[in-house]
Amino acid sequence: MAFDHEHEHLDEQMIMIQANIDDMNPEHCSYVMDLLFEHGANDVCWIPIIMKKGRPGLQLQVLTDQSLLATLEAIIFRETTTLGLRYIPTTVHRLARSLVTMQTVWGEMTVKIGYHAGKLVQYAPEFKECEQAAKLHNVPLKQVYDEVRRHFLEEHASGRFKL
């Protein structure tokens, strides 16, 4: 995974698309989500809500750059049962991010790191790599994940990984 920006920044041309839906088969949600991501959505989530008259429903939220609005709007209208959308202009604050690769007992593992004001504030092993290592080596996923995090902190403290 490559990141467009190596520095912390604000994306000011973002928009949040929202749709409240109470009459769609929820099995379709992952399909719709995948399509939206494939066509450039930055983030997609489904939130359970209670609608008028106490009906359960889902709220679809899609974060995107305004330049992709027409494309994602078409997908939402085509693939869901919504009759309308809300648009909320928004700004997104993105941390400076990078990926580092480390050698572990399970092979090479990637850690995504985030910096705010030049200081490390987030670090997370790539989940799919941890999942594959756990399956391949027959060890608990949480053991792999925790070990990669611990190893990253040691490497970071030694000065190996700097922004």
C-alpha cells in the first residue's frame, strides 16, 4: 500500500455521502461497500439506526473526494434502495503515514505507522499478513499481532524507523 502524502495534511475537498435505508436486504451491504471502495471511496461504513416508527435501518456513510461524487452517487442509487442522499462537505486531517517492513520469526511483516506533529501516534501490523502467518505457523492471531507490535516498538526505540 502506498500513500499519496508523506506529510501530515488536511484534505479540504472531501464530502460525506449519507443514506438511511430500511428496506434493503442487509446481505447486499458488503457488495455495495466493495463496489464503492473499488471506485475510489476513502471510507465506507454501515451504521445500524432506528428510523421513524421504530423501524430498524442502516445508515450508509461514504467519505470521498468531491471529484468522485457523481460516480459514487450512481453506484448508491443503482445498488441500494435509497430514495435520497445527504451531502456533508468535510475536511479530513490525515496523519503523516508510512509503511515499514521488519523481519520476524514468521517472515517479513509490514507495519503501517502514523505521525502527528512529528511524533509516532499510531502503528499497526498489516492484518492480512498477521492472519496468514497465524494460519501458516498454527499460532494464535493475537500472538502474531502482539509480537509484531512489540518488535516494531523495539526497532523504533533503537532509531531504525524515523519519519
